[in-house]
Amino acid sequence: MFAQSPLIEQADSESWWPFPSPAQTAPSPPHHDTTTTIDIAATGQVGLLPAIGTPSTITVLVSTRFCDIDGHPYLLQTAHAQAKPSLTRSPSQHNQQSSYHLTTLNSTTPGTSVCLVNIPPNNANTDSLTATSNTMAGPPRPVASTKQVVANSQNSSSKSTRSSASSSGSRSDAPGSRAASNAGSIARSSRSVGGYDGNKDPEASSSGTRNPATSRVLVDPKNFDLGVAGWSTVRGTSAPGVMPARPNPSSLGQPVKIGLNTFRLKKMPSSSVYQYDIIVGDGAEKRGLMTRVWASKAVQKELGHGWIYDGNKLAWSMKKLDRELRLLVDLDSAEEGGKPKKSGKENKHRIVIKQTNTVGIQVLTSYLAGQCSFDNTVLESINFFDHLLREFPRTRYTSIKRNFFAKGETRFDLGNAVEAFKGVYQSLRIGHAGAKQACLTINVDVANGTFWKELPVHMAALQLTGRRDINDLIQACKQGESSRTGQDLKKMRKLHVVAKHRGKDTVDDYVIERFLYGKSARDHKFENEEGKMISVYDLFAQKYNVRLQFPDLPLAKMTKGKNTVLPLEVLTIKPNERYAFKMDERQTSNMIKFAVEPPPQRWKAVEHGLNMLHWDKDPVLKHFGVEVSKSKTMVDGRLITAPKVAFGTGDAKPGTSGRWDLKGKKFLTPNTAPLKSWGVCVVPGRRGGKPDKSIVQNFITEFCKIYAGHGGKVESKQPEFSLATGDDVGQWVTMLWNQTGNKFNARPQLLVFILPDKDSVTYGRIKRSAECRYGVVTQCLQYAHVQKCQGQYISNVCMKVNAKLGGSTARAIGAKSGGATGLFTVPTMILGADVSHAAPGSQASSMAALTCSMDRLAIRYAAACQTNGYRVEMMTTENINEMLKPMMQSWVAGPGGGKFPSRIIYFRDGVSEGQYAHVLQQEVQDMKALLKTADPNLNIPFIVVVGSKRHHVRFFPEKGDRNGNPLPGTLVETGVTHPYENDFYLCGHAAIKGTARPMHYHVLLNEVNMSNEELQTMIYEHSYQYIRATTPVSQHPAIYYAHIASNRAVPHDPSWSGSSDGAPSVASRPRSGSQSGSQGNSRGSSSGAPTDIQKLLPMPNQGNIMTSMWYI
């Protein structure tokens, strides 16, 4: 009986895994790091490397400009002197000792140096040789003999060598290069990678100087797209040696002409461009100060015009300085427009400008022609072009990363003191130009920015908190910083404001540090110049003749000065102050209305952005001799043939429309067990008034009728009914669970809740209680839809209920996928993963989700979620083990027929280019290691694909749908893709509103040599199998489901308050994972992160909820 809430015990998860526990890993053998520099004489004499101990990877860092297409480095001091070397291993003279010789085919320039670094075996593969380029600056060195080399290497063993992570070689990604296909060669990377958005060079010495020959390239990679090999160069790590090369173009479907919002760079500088290191102060000053020093009259007078500064460490010019320039700048001097201080610290700063090298534009040209690999020289060149393109618009507009916003644009009110307006997005990338050629291309799109309204701070605070009036705001502020009002006002920290209380002609700039609760202008007193205590209110009245209207509001403390406090009403928010917080539901709805534009309007907005950028009138581009095409890039795409959508009864042929319906169709597979034990709970509205029972009964009757018409099995057409009372959502669930179980004398299969409105808090509480206490699936409905009782709505509900009860809606059948296993010729498992993060400023944990196909056609997916540290993007080893283990066992027992899959296709969502290598080196390696615990000889091949929608590429086809969008199945492989790595853009859906955003897929690993055409067909056809829609979706269902599950599992967090008042819930999180290329953690929580992150509440599995689609 179900008189009391039954206690459900959690099944022992270890008993699910029929394989032995992982063996203890043997400790790595000892190693010794050595660094040896060899100088090659003009005669071609080569130094002999000393014998090294334990065999390990040798990475050769050659002072080269580039490598040839076979990956062999040229030894160059200039772009014209070439000497091709070969690196060979000599026979071992002693046990476990090896020597390496470097020989050249030609003579080389005197002083050419070669640096060999011994990398520990646990960081790279044993006995493999890789080469990378690294330009060595400085005058030629004297020739060193073999004895000197050996002696130097012995002495260097006692010194600290550079980290292997910054000196390891990178794979040649040019055409013709070959990468090993052995998955075991994937090397582990460091799990804590330094960011590149800080002010201090990670390679800087204590003196503030940097060696440009050996230090990492100073770039801000957030502003352009590089690919895997490029990002490995940025991070100073080895690119994965298994990266699939770009295959031949696809021949699927029919050819189509597609316009892209990209514009090619037509002309590069014909003269030399020199790069300079800039050091301000001790090298760790704030960027604002560095910019002021650079822009000072003293510096600009010395340098002249024609310089570009990155605001940090680098500058470029076509002017060559004959000497190192050192200046002392006094920002308080009259010349700089400052006022000398009576006392205190001097505002004088030293700046050092030192030439490091010449921008390797010829090397970049060779890379684009496929004649060399990506190296530091190519990276530095791209970095120069990026800053070159941004220099002029940066001085005219508000710059936020890759976006530029002009003042005076039409504003759109989003509510709560926030507004939106349009700007322009500009990003430099390397594009595939066809015929194994590459080009530099600029992606231009609309930027929709959110900003604070230019309001007095007290009015902005009133709108932000949603209070009725100022008096209501004053009362709310008395509750302190921990109240909801106090938490809302935290968003105004670091806000730039101006004050004009000292007169119309006197404007003071300030930055808000925080609000002082309990201290108002009326009661906060301090000692004035006469030594008397005076309140802020009286001070403003007596000194500035300003009578404060709201003296009971809290004061704002400013960052300027130690004790500078000001009343809110004398402060005004500066224009174009970015609002960088998550928007609420109303703001999000308004933002969608503002941002959504059909393709014709979108293209007009792009043209408006082009007029803002004004490349042909850009004085900086003209000075450096750079030209950009005014015409959008046109490419040859493909339109993949749409599949047929097959149901249990009745088929649909959507063709290019991307639409079908459920009329007269039965689901492909109905619910596994007849629906017998189920209940319905009706929740009254908060303003009173009970829902009409006859309306609810009529809806349930229609639901049973329509579900049965779709093939659903309904044994009991009269569920248990209950009416919710009180505010305890958990009690609603318990009551319905017990009453349903008692009525049918069976474990409830489904609980239905009819809610009065769309309340996300109530929804989350219902899901949390039902799933984590009782392990039962639920279906929430809005009473307004129940009243209408429309057939199409009920059919949509039936799709979700059928999926939760073990059924599936339909399958896709294409030209080659009509068999029982579709396109799969061997047993195939599909995994999908996503990691989402809390909103900015929240201390909530990241959420990892993993989905796994549970049938041979990959229609149904199980999902598991778990907290994943604080802003940690890579799934932790523990999470992968805990989530994948039971999924694999279920797959083996189900579609696998007692056997493991022959291959695994792993789709990963929510990672940026800079994290692609981490997916292979961490997540895939962890999966492989887990499978090895089942069978040491088990070696399941992987196909790893990263999918992303966080980009600004848009298709403008010559022939599209009626709105101008591309037709479903539009594929683009050139123009905007990487020239040498395997990626493509696929628009698999029909956009309902606005301009369609294609999905970007990047193939990171292909151990079964699956053809691109097979992969692209599978992705497109599976988008028609999304279980709760009658249209293809924009991304592969595996990652779509992972994204949904990660958001659905938020209420499972024990720290989720689910409160509609008080402090904001920790559940606030954006819709997708981190995409920041240069920052975000791989597997180490950031500094200042909470340390008490708890695991999610478990879901009892007696009803097999773990393998059901509970999240749909």
C-alpha cells in the first residue's frame, strides 16, 4: 500500500558494472630535463647531442621562419636563406642511452641555432620526433664545438628549463602532412592552462623584460579564429597528432550558390612591418594606465604617426627605430593636461619601446598557399592584422571584444534600466579558399548589445529592482545587502558614472565600488575642512547649493580616493555602459523581438556595419597598404537530399519544407508498458478560484483518445485526480504519488501537473521532488492550454509522454538508411555532452550532461547530469566514470546484444576552439581508460565531433525559402571553414523566425576513417529524429538532448533554493557552455571559486528513470 511515502533505496551503482576495477597505475619512470643549444657553422658543421638517459620524446625547436609541406623545417635567418636539415637517431652506444645528430643538406647562415628539449615521457609519446618553428632573436653566436655542447648540456641540467608545455612541437597542418591514427598517441595536456587576457605576460621576468625569441607569442586570441593547430601554438602545447586532414569536397545532393557574410583580404602590406615590445612600469600595470602612457604627448611626439598599439605589450609600425626607446612620462604635467599634485605619489611612469622582429607576412603568405605549417611567425602575423583591422574603429566606437557600438544608434528598451542597440561584429579568420588554398577573411555581422540606460543612478536602481517608487526602494534597502534588492544592486558595481554637482562645466568621472547600506546622506557625517562634523546632506546644501531630494537612500562608495562617497541622485550612468548580466524572462523576450530579423533585414544591418567600419576610408589600413573586398564571399555549397520520416503507420515526405504533422500517424514505437498507474494534480492560481474540473476531465479524455490514436497504450483512461493545497510543492508531489499508488496498487508511471501559469520555480520544485524522491517522470501543462484543448497541442504532449514512457516518435529513412540499423553498418553508440555554467557573478557550480543512444537507430537517448566544479569546462574524470559506466552497461544489455559497440561517435557541445585539444586529451582519454577497465584489450575506435552555434556565420543563398533563409540540408565546406582541418557548416533546420544560424561541426578524431559524406548524412538525417518535434532541428539530437538535460537538472542541485524571493537562486545559468577561447578552466576551478560544491541529488532507478527520457 502507499499510505506513507515509501522509502526508496538507491541501487548500488558498482554492482551495475560487471568488470574489474581500474588497476593501480604504475608510477612514471624518472626523467631528467636537459636543454642544449647548438650553433651551426657556415661550413655546415653540426654539434653532436649528448647522450640522454631514459628514452623520451625529443622536440626540436629550430630558429626557422617556416617548414615545408612535408613538415621539414627550413633553417632561416631571413626569408630567403634556406638550408634543409634532417634529424636522425644514431645507434645506441650504451643501454637506454641514445644520441641524435642534426645534419644539413646545404650550408647555413652563421649563428643559426637549434634548441633540443627533453620532454618527460608522461607528457608525450616515447621515441617520437616532432619539429616546430620558433624564431631566435639576437646577434650570431660563435661556433660551438661538440665538447662545448656536451658541457653546456651538463651545466644546464642544474638550471630551471622552460616548461615543455611552451616548447613542445606542433603538428604540421599543411596539405600533405600525415598524422598518426593511433588513439593512444593522444597526449595529456596540462589541466590548468594560463589565460591570455591578463595584464602580465606569463613569461615575463621579475624585471618586466621578455625574451621574444623564447617567450610565448603575446596575442589576445579572443578576437580571431585559429583552429586546433593555431591554438596549440598560442598555448605552447603540442597539437593532437591524430587530427584528421580536410577531405575532398562533398558531392551529396545538389549544388547551390551561397553568399556568406565574410569579406576577403585583397592586399597585404608590401613594405616591412616591425613589431615592438612595450613595457610600462614594471610590466604588470593596469591596461588603462598603459593606454594613457602610450597616448601621452611625450610618447606620441617621439614616435610620430603610423603606430598600432594593442593596449598591452605589443606595437607595430612601418618605421624602424634604430635604438631602444626609453621615456619617463609625467601624466600630471601641464603638457599632458594634468594638474600637479600638492603631495602624494608622483604620477610618473617609465615606458620602454624595443624592436623584437619583423612581422612575417611572407611566411603567412606561404602558410596560406599550403607551403608551411602554422607556427609562431604565422600567429604573430595574424595578430598584427587583427589589431590593424580594429585600430580605427576602436578609436571611434565603444569596443567590446569583437564588437563595436556607435553612439546615437536607435535604442530599444528591454526593461529594468537596460536597453539594447545594434552595432557591428568583426572577426579575422583563416578561410578555405578552395583548391588547397587559404585566405584571410573577415566575418562581419550584426552585434546586438545590452547596455545600461543613461539614467540618474537612483532611477536606474529603482527600475533595476522593480520597486514601486523611491520610498519603496528606500525601505527595501534597509534590509541590507543580503536581501534581493541588495543582490540586484550588486550589478551596479564597477559602473562608470559622472557627477555634475560641482557646476555645469565641471564633470567628475567615478566608478561605483559598492553601496553603503545603513549609511544615508542624512545620517552619515564626517569632519569637514573646518574640523566640524557635517552630514553629506548638509555638505551638498551648503557647499554646492544642492538640496538632495532622497537623502535616505544609501550612499555609493567610489573607487577613486579612500573615502569618497556620493549620493545616488547626483550620479548619472555614462553612455554605452555594457550590461553584462543574465537577462530575466521579460528582458529576454524583448531582446528576441529586437534581435530577430529575416535575412533581407539582416543583410541590411550587415551593410550598415560595413559602413561603420568603412574599410576603404580607414586611414590605418591605407597607411599599411591593406585592402579588403567590398563584396561578400560566394561559395559553392550542397543541398543534401531530405530523408523520408517514417512512423509506425504513415510516412511524411517534408522535402525542402522541413515540416510535417502527426495527422493519421502512429508513433514508431509506443510506450513499453501500458499506461495504467498515473495521476493528475491541478494547481489553483495564486489569486484564488478553482479550475473547472469538467475542463480538466475533458482534456484528459481527449488526451487518452489522441494518444491511443498515435499508437499509445492506455490501460486506464481515468487517472487519479487531486487538487493542490497550500504552497508546499513537495507535498503536492507526495500526495499525488501516494493517492495514485493506492488507487492502482502499483508504482506510479506518470504524474501530470496542471499549473496556472509559467512559473519556473514551481516547475523546478515539481521536477526535483518527483525525480529525486520517487524516480518518476512528470508532465507539466498550463491551464490555459488545457482550456483550449487543441488537437495539435495534445499531439505534441503525446510525443513527450510517449518518449518518457519508453517510446519513440519516428525515424529518418534516406537513400542508404532504410535498413533496421539505418546508416550504421556496425553496432554504433552515439554520445553527446554539454557543460553549462551559471550566470556571471553567480557562485553556482557548472553542470555537466552526458547523453547516450539507447537503440540501434539512435533515436532514444538516456541522459545523466552532475555538478562539474566551478566554471570547469571539461568534464571531470569522476563524472565521466560515474555517468558513462551505467550507460555503457545498459547499451550492452540492450541494443548491443551483450557486446560492446564497434565504434563510438562522440558529439561535444559548448567548447571553444581553444578547448578542442582538451576534449581529446582529457575527456576522450578518460572514456578510453574507463573502457579498458572492462577489458584491457578493448579498443573501441572513436569519432569525435565538436558542434557549435556560437558563431556569426550566416548563409545568404541565391535561392532560399520564402523568407530568404537557406533550405534545410544546406552544407558549406569552403569560404569560412579552416583550410586544412576538417570542419563544415550545416543548416539542418527550417528557421521559423529570423535568420537561420547554421551549426558548425569540427571533426577532431576519426579512428574508423568515416567519410565526411557519411558523417554529414548521418547528422542531417538524425536531425529529423528529434523525438518531440515535427521539424528537423538545428543540431544533432545527442548534443541537443545534453543541453536540455543540463538545464533540467539544475533543480537537482542541493543548493538550489527555488525561492521566488530573497537572494537569487543559484540556478541562474545561460543556455550554453563557455565559448571563451582564451580563458575558462579545463579541469581546475578558477581562483576564488567556491569549494563546497555538492553533487546532485540522485534519482532512484526502480522505475528505470535513468534510461528513460526524463528530461524531455
